[in-house]
Amino acid sequence: MKNARLYETHIQTTNLEEAIAFYQSIELELAYVIQGRRVAFFWLGDSLKKEQMLGIWEVSSENFRKSHFAFHVPYEALLKVPSYLAQKEIKLTASFGLDASEPVVHSWMPAASYYFSDRDGNSLEYITVLQGDPIPELGVVHLSKWEQASKR
């Protein structure tokens, strides 16, 4: 359906309590924990609207699979990500061959991102869509390079 939006996504963990603590540290609101099934649900965005949810399922280390998902944030918030995560002792990760000294831009969209991982190694991303036309021939570049190229 054309108007469909992503409502929920699910990832795995090998330790539910540690995963709950991690996601609460980045200010996700815990919605519900099912102890017997070893799963926790978090609201994304405004919990009163109940528009998006993250499910975290505990599995054995043999059955664990890493996943990736992204949180959309406004541009101003994206610029604060390094200090925000540093306060929580969460390290940014290099991505697409570029260091994490500044956001990376996916020029085909265009969108700027910072990447990091949870305690299980799931890949997480803060992303914001940028104003301007795509310049796909740039590939993935740092934000400063995107800004220079988009001014032409």
C-alpha cells in the first residue's frame, strides 16, 4: 500500500536486561516486558500516539543475528549526536570507509547519518534527510564535502 508506514521493527539480544538498560539510556520509553517470552517493547517517538515500536527479543548466542535500523532526527539534533552519545559512553562507528568525525551523507537521497552499535553489535543510526537535490555521483561522503558540492 502506498500510504503504509513502518510501525515496528524487531531485533535480537543475548541479554534482555542489558538491552533494556541500553535503550533506556538513549531515552526510548519502555512500553512492556514479557518475562516468560523474554521480550521488551519500546515506544519510538511520542508514546501517547503509539505510532512506532521497537521489539527486543532475547535469544541464545547460537541463534543471535545482528540487525540494523535507523532513528530519524531533525538536523539540529543530528549535530549533537557525538556529544549526546559520548555522555552515555557510546562510541560512534566508522561507516562506508569514513571516520565518524562528522556525519556521513548518502548523496543519492540525500541524508546525513551517524552510526553506532548497541551492546549486542546491532547497527544503529541517527539519520536526517537533507535539503537539496541528490548528487548520487558523490557516493557516501562527509557532511562538509556534501555541503561544498551542493552549493555549486
